[in-house]
Amino acid sequence: MRGQQRPLGWSDAMTALAAGEAQIGASTDSCPAIDVRGLTKQYDDLVAVDGIDFTVGQGEVFAFLGPNGAGKSTAIKMLCTLAHPTSGGASVAGFDVATQAKSVRRHIGLVFQEQTLDDQLTAEENLRFHAVLYGVPRGQVESRITRVMELVALSDRRKDLVSTYSGGMARRLEIARGMLHTPKILFLDEPTVGLDPQTRALIWDDIQRLRTEEGVTIFFTTHYMDEAEYAERIAIIDHGSIIALDRPDVLKASVGTDTVAIETSDDGAALVALRSAGYRVEHGERGLVAFVADEEAAVGPIVAAAGVPVQTVRAHRPTLDDVFLHFTGREIREQHGEAIPMFARAHGARRS
Amino acid sequence: MSTVTTADITVPAQPTETQLSDEVRVVGMVWERELIRYGRTRTRIVSGLVQPVLFLFVMGYGMSGLVGTTGGFNFRQFVYPGVVAMSVVMTAMFSALSIVWDREFGFLREMLVAPVSRVSLVLGKTAGGATVAAAQGTIMLVLAPLVGIHLTPVLVVQMIAIELVMAVAMTTFGVFVASRIQKMESFQVVMQMLLMPMLFLSGALFPLNGLPGWLTVITRLNPLTYAIAPLRQVVFAAQDMSPAARARFPTNVTLFGYTLSIGMELAIVVVFAVIFFVLAFRGLSKTE
């Protein structure tokens, strides 16, 4: 018993120490960027957010992944002080969301799902307006505008009316605006919803750049699995509760290993050959399934070791879809269908 | 323990509380945005001129046949201050009701989530709307010679001052109404159900004396009544009018048999403006 306890305790302590060091290294402040305790939001008989707990370290990229209606937006609204918690609480940038709402708002940047730009003003005028609202010192306004426009690569469109911007450019301008007052944390609620894949990629480039060059903590919500991969840690949220929270690779590892499935001319012979070569192999639905550490590297050796002609090969690495399926018992796509993105696209189109 | 102390030291070091100078800056910025938008929409300036011009010339000539001329003074001259007021009122309301657009297109949210006082936002909006509306009213002054109204430098100053008071009251009224409107579709309805009756029952287009009792009561409840009378009074005071014409086109507002002075009328307008300001602030405080 004792022998088993000790290594566990040691590794826990080491992890905690390493995490603490990482946080101190990221910033001079040592409190977490976001600290959430039992946060709950109840509407009449619907519990939108059901007592969630988590912390986000300074400089971390953190994602809320879940289907529409899971409670992501309600949770982010409470963190941004746009909704009052029914019970529980949170501190954001060191301020309490319930009692220090104004201070919280000063220290966070917000990018909403819907566009919130004045398209009759130029990009620069929108930014100048924002700078005043958030009390950016007069002497710094010009240099900050120049800086954030560079960050999202829109410098050459600075003097253009926002009404001439495409949907993707407007969204990137909003991200720039969210960074204008040098917030400690940038909140992005479904930042790429309704945009085409190329634009989505550009936006993620922008966000990565903000993170590396400005050192800002990033908190975003998404229902796109591939986008959640940009996060260092993901909280999977469903029916108002966090059902899993970890690094993407840990989450994926928790649902199983990589697999290589093969169909051969003689599965029986191949099974024996592969097992004797040291592979863990089982009979699958069609053919054989080998459980491996790294599917990419294993495909070649497995085909060679099978000893009989291989007809098909399917390699698979667990995805966040598998993770979501594992924890909720269903696929994320069933939940929102196509209605939501299509609506968002129509919404964006009307504005552009 | 050390984490707590570090946080305690770092937090007050940053200016987290909004200061008065910051709020003044916000008022200025919201005001500036109104001016930028006004200057950028030429069609609005032109359309803001078309309707009053229609009333002034088309209705002015049309009604002249009916009303006739008394002592060399005609209906167009009578209606001119009312038409100037109309253009001020319409511009002020339009500017204030742009909040409905801001809500629809999301920009209202950008303003409401900012760590600033809603008072500053309403003040900025009011100042902006009032400036734009007074500017539109001032543009109307170029029409004065065409209808035989004689302008003096003093009269121009007086008119602009009264236009500003009127514009402030109407902008706060508009912001209050806009804060209660959630949908764009309601905008047209409000314009027609509120603005047109207010204009018609304000004495802008016809004298308020000799109306039936129930109509008199309504006109006296209308804030615009007290804003249009002073404008007409200063305009008429600067004209060379015969006593007969002055008797035919009275300018004073009577309340319970008491004739109000310009100062009292404007004071009533200011009271309305303050009430609307409070209502507008409360209306905007309810959201977000």
C-alpha cells in the first residue's frame, strides 16, 4: 500500500510544482487568469450552467467545446459579467465577476458571435471609439491602433469604411478591437461561425499571433472539433456541465489508442503472424484490428509483418469526435444539425 | 499566502476605476460619431430638407388662398418658424432612433458592454443628436428670404439657441423611445404614431388659439408646443408686422388663462428634457 501511495503523491506534487512555475513564468501576476467555482445559471426550470469549476492559467489557450445549447454562451456571458450567476462565482483577471464587473470588463477583450461594428465608420474610427470606451490613454491610442491592425494584417484597410469589408475581414477587425486596450484575457464566442474554411484558417493564424506576441490568455467557445485542437486545454461541456477537461492529446488517449485495420487474403494466417511479431491484434468487423501507439508509423511494418497479401488498410487516430462520443454517448453533429451554421451565414451575408 | 499579497499589491496599482475625465472623453466620442455619421449621409441631409420645403412652399401656397393676407403678412411667413422646428424635430428624432439600428447591427452592444457609465452614453447621444438637428435647422435659415422673412444677426443667434433646446428635448425623447424599441419594424410605426401627431398638435402648422377644448388640452400636453412658440415669437418680433397681422397670427401659449413668457416656455421644455433624459437612461440600463 505504502509503496504504491508514495510515487503517486510524488508525481502529483511534481505536476503541481511544474504548473505553478509555468504560471509564474508567464506573467508577473500569480493568480490564475480565470478561476471558476460552482458557477450556476438557472432560468425558471432550465439549468443552463450547472455548477462548473475550472481554472485557466495566465497565457493559456482554453476552449469550451460542446454542441449549441450546451451552456457555453451562458457560461462565457457570466465570465464577461453580461449575465449574473444564480449561484457560485468566478474571478476573471483577479476581479470578482459579481462585485467588480467594471474592473473585469476593463481587463477583458470580447468578440461576440454577432458582429458589433459600426459599418458606417472606418476601421480606424471604430477602433478609436473603442479606445475611448476602454480608457486607453490618449498618447497610446495611435500606436495601439497601428499595432492591432498589424496583428490581424489589415493595416492597408485602416481608412476604409467597415461596410466595404468582407465578413471575414470584419471578424478579424473585431478581434483586433478586442485586443486594443491590451486585455489580460480575450474571450471569443464561436469566433469563426459562418465563415469559409480559408477565412477560418486566417483567423486562427491571427489568434495564434496574438497569443505569442501579446501574451494574452485566450478563452474561446466552439462547436467545431478541429478548432478545439488549437486550445492547450479543452473543457467538454454538455447539458450545462463539464464532462471532461484536459489537454487534447490526453483526452484523445483516454478514449483509446491508434488503430490500424487491415483486410487480407487470409486473416487467420495474418493474425498469427502479427501476434508473433508482437502486435496486439483482434478480429474486427471486417478483417483485423491492430492497436498501436502511432498509426502513421505502424502501417508499413504491419503490412510487411502480415506475411499474406493485404487488400485494404485503414489507419485511425482517435479524434475529438471520438472523445465527445465517448463522454456523451452521441456525436456532436447530431445536436446542432446544419441549421445553426446556415443561419449564421445568412446573418453575416445580410451585413456584408 | 504569497499569491494573495501579490494580487493585493498589483491590483490597486492599475487605474481600474473610471474617472470623470474618461467619462467626458466618452461623451465627446459618442458625440463625434453622430457628427461623422451625419456628415457621411448626404441623402439624410437632403431628405431632411425635402419634407419641410414641401410644407413651406406647397402647403404654404395652397393655404394662402384660404387664409389670405392680413396686413401684408401671409400664411407662408406664419408657417416658416413651424417648418424650421419640424426639420429640427425630425432630425433629432431620426438621430436618436438610430439606436434601433445600432441595436439591430450590434454596435449598441459594443457601447453597452464597455466599462463606462450609461449616463455618458446618453449624454453623448443627446449632444450629438442636438448638434446635428440644430445644424439642420440652421440650414433651413437660407429659405427665410424666399418666404419673406427678414433675418437679423440677433434673430439668427436666438433661433439657433432655441433650436438647440428643442433638439436636446427631442433627442432625449427619441433615445427614450428607441430604448424601448426592440425591432426595426417598430421604427416606422413610432415615427408615424408619435412624431406626426406631435408635430400637428404643436402649433407648428396652424395657430393654437380658437381650438376646441379637447384639442387645446392635447396641445398643452405636447412638449413641442412649448418649443415652437418661442421660435415663432422671436421670428415675429424681428418682422415689421402690422397690429392686425399680429392679432391674426398669435404666437403666445396660454396655460390656464395665463400667457407664458419665452423664458417660461423654454423652462418647460428643459423640464421635459430632464424627464426624458432620466427615462432614456433607465430604458438603456435595462439591457445587458
